[in-house]
Amino acid sequence: MFVSENLSVNSAGHLAIGGVDTVELAKEYGTPLYVMDEQVIRNSLRRFHDSMNKYYDGKGEVHYASKAFSCMEMCRVVASEGDGLDAVSIGELYTAYKAGFPMEKVGFHGNNKTDEELRYALKYKVGHIIVDNISELHRLEAIAGEMNEKPSIMFRIKPGIDAHTHDFVKTGQIDSKFGFALETGEAFEAVKEAVNCKNVHLAGLHCHIGSQIFDIAPFEEAARVMLGFIAEIKAKLDFVVEGLNLGGGFGIKYLNEHDPAPFEVYLERVSYVVKSECARLGVELPKMFIEPGRSIAAPAGITLYTVGARKVIPNIRTYISVDGGMADNPRYILYGSEYDAVVANKANEERTEKVTIAGKCCESGDLIGENMPLQHAESGDIIAVCATGAYNYSMSSNYNRLQKPAVVFVNEGNSRVVVKRETLDDIIRNDI
Ligand code: LLP
């Protein structure tokens, strides 16, 4: 009935998340409100690292991609599960550091890291810096020399697989701002140079083929391509690549018709490809890293809104306006991403209408979705939009000077604020 397994209808007929009544949450904390179920986050992390242990003999690490949802409490949860972190900016690094995250388990990403960011990563001794381009390699070599550090790096490689849709193609990804191209020889030249660098240690290769991917085949193909490259490096340079980071991108269920493969199957199949290709090519089994973001955070979260206006335009559509919108969830206006929604205080009723849920921003495109099946919604009702745990809070803005909502974690029947709602004073904090 609901897209996420942790959602149910309680005896009051209300939507519950992790056993907690969402209507009560809206009353207690106000709306708009992001709610995340901590147990779902923990279970997803465990499913990933348990499968890594089972199918890859424990020779791997799961690094949660914190761009999906980052705050100090999230970093603490990931740390307590023993997993690592993928951070993509100094802000995400700072959040992890301040939360006491073990920085040696952090991979630092970014296609255009600043010198300040590189220095910060060296100062706090992150586990790997994932180098995107040759000028970054040169800058890092110089900065590491100045700081008397020798960081471990990985190279981000474009494996030539475009998997942004349900199908995948094996060409045409040279035109990407991320990483070194294989086809042109750019990646090999960079490896040749890095092997001889004094101040960095080339510890691995990285690729990330896209996001919200349902199919496992493109991940298998990416692993094959990367192992071919590892074998080429060994043959031509006599250099052993110790680490292979296969990125994130596992799809989740936003709508009932979505049917992503379970993480376990993904890890079983990809581990098999990596092991068998290593045996076939005669290369050492690399340590494997994966970087799931959306698949950890999205299914754990919902967003609660209060309905304001109901506007029926006969023969055209019905607008249900809520007290949030593109400022807390820009994914419909950006990508046309679809969500499932429920009237939380009428969760046991039939969804009898198809409506457009509109936000409160001064922008016609500010919608949460169109043609959404919903219970009859009136002013004062609470709407829950499901599977909003990833790329919603992390992509939120203060457009129209709206205050960012609070984030509440629920865990085994209890709730707590992990990010406070912004105040009006927060809105003018940096104004002179
Ligand atoms: N690793 C790297 C290097 C990445 O670039 C990303 C996502 C991930 C891991 C995590 O991917 P995930 O498992 O979350 O799919 N804002 C977009 C998604 C952008 C993803 C960017 N990179 C959205 O809202 O759909």
C-alpha cells in the first residue's frame, strides 16, 4: 500500500512512520517537517555491509554518500554502524569532523575541489581523496608537499557507461564533467604520472555511473571495464591497484510500480564479476568500496505538510497547496521526479482524487507533483510525501526567504529533533 515498508496505518487511521503517528509529529514539531526513521537507515547500512561481508569476503567498505542527506546526527549513525562516508565538499567534511566521524573512513570527492578544501582534507587526514582531473593532481601533489603529507588518492574514471535510464549504453560518456576518460588514454596517462608522484599514493580507482538505477547489468559492466583497466595498469606499469570504488546509484521505490533489485543481489552479482574477472585477468583482488546515498536515506524519510488552499479549476485540475514546496523539495521542478503522497490524517481512506500538490513559492513550477492519487484533501489536513529522505533536505534552499524545516528522527516509537527548524533570525543572520 505504501512505497516504504516502515509506513503503516495506525488504529487512529493515521499514517505512522516507524510506529510513530505522523499527525502527532506534525502537531508537536510543526510543518513542513522532514521525518526520518533511524531504523530504516541502520537496516539499509547493515544490509549493504553484511552483503559486502558475505559476497566479498569482508574485503570491502560501505561509504554512505552524505550528499544525499547530511547532518551531524546522520554522521553519528553511520559511524556507529561502522561504515564510512563519501563527502563532496568542505561543508560535508566539516559536518563529519564535528560529529566525531573517523576521518580515515572518509572519501573526499568533487570535480573542482578548491585549495582550501584540499588543505582541509589533508589536515583532517581523510582516508582517500578521489582526484577528478590532472590539474587537481598537480595542485594536490604541491599542497601535500608543502604540508608534508602523503595522502592516498583514487582516480575518478569515466568507464564509458551511461546508466541514467532504465537502459544503459556503453558509449557517449566522454562528455561528462566528472573524471578521466578511458577511451582517449587520458586515464592511463594520469595513472602513469601519479605512480611517479612523490607526495601522493595512488591507492585505487573510482567510478560512479549514475543515480536511481534499477538494473544491475550496468554496474556489472562498469566493474568489468574497471578491472580491464586495472589489468592494463599491471601489465604496462607493473603497478598493483589496491582499491576499487564502484560508487553509488542504486535505485529506490518512489512509486509502487518501481521495482529495484535488492542490495543483496547487487552485491552478490557485482562481487562475482570482480572476483571472476580478477581470476581471469590474473590481478589481485582489490579492496572494494561502494557509495550508496539515496538507497540509505530516501526510503527512511517522509515530508509532512499542512494543506492551506484547495483550488478546483473545473475540467482542468485541482490544486492542493501546502506550506512547503520547491524550497524543501526541488526535485519535481528540477527533474520531474515523481512521489507518492498520502493524507496522513485520512490514511485509511481511499485515494479518490488525482491532484496537483503545489508549494507556496512565488513560481508556477513550484509543484511537488501532478496527477497524484490522493484522499480528498481540505485545508488543515496533513499531507505526507513519501521517500523524501534523500536529496530533499540536502538540496533545500531559502528561496522566498522561507525557513528550512526541522528534521526529526524517529526510532522505536520515540522522536527527536536532529536539525532545528530555522528561525526568522536565521534568515537574516548574515545580513549586514
Ligand atoms: N558517489 C558519487 C561519486 C556520486 O556522485 C553520487 C551521487 C553517489 C556516490 C551517490 O549516489 P546515489 O546512491 O545517491 O544515487 N540530486 C540528484 C542525485 C544526484 C546524485 C549525484 N551523485 C537527485 O535528486 O536525484
